[in-house]
Amino acid sequence: MNAMDTVNALAAAVVATREATAEAAFTDAVTEAAELTGGAAAGFCGYYPEMSEAKPVAQIEARLAHYGRHYFIKTPLTLKGRGIEFRGVLTADSLVGGAANRLCGWNEYKVTLNAFEKLEAQYRIASEMLL
């Protein structure tokens, strides 16, 4: 094993550790939020920012597509399965304002309604509702 292989192995280990730590932090935050609000750890949570409601702690951010046939979701998680289409990784160039810092590096997906229902059962999903 040469020096370059060692460096690549160490880099892969660091990335895996960071992903595991980020996912654990998300799980802890979602569980804590569920305990504070008396709600479930998984499920759909809509909020109204125009009525000064705070954004809930969630693993996935979702918005319904224009014709209501699918959802566009953003998440740091890697998702796979039937009805889930990967659209790309969000970059600072594709985001505006404060979202550039918060969502940079997240994955964007297009999911069908059936796939969204299955994700609802596993993850906490936040969706901004505008009046």
C-alpha cells in the first residue's frame, strides 16, 4: 500500500465518520423536538412562516410540485428506491440568501406521491405552507 492509497483510505474514513455524525445529530434533534412537542419522530409537519411559525426540526424539506403529481425534496440523506429520482447536489451557485449556507451539499430529489408516503413513515418532513 503506497502513500496515496493510505491518504485515500483516511479521507474515506473521515467522510464516513462525518456522515454518520451528521445523521446521528439529525436523529437526536428530531427525537428531542418530538419529545418537546409531544409529536411523533416521523411524519409530515407543515408550517406557516407568514404567521410567525418557526420552522420545525426535520430531516427532509419538501414542496409539492405545481400539478400535485410529485414532491421536490431536499435532504442531507442519501435516498434510493422506487419513485425516487435524484436531481443533483445543491451548490452555493444554485442557492440564494441564507439557504446557500444551510443547504449547500444537500441532495435534491423528485419523488412520487407513493414514495413520499413511505418517506413520511420513516423521516420527519417539513414543508413551508404559504398563505
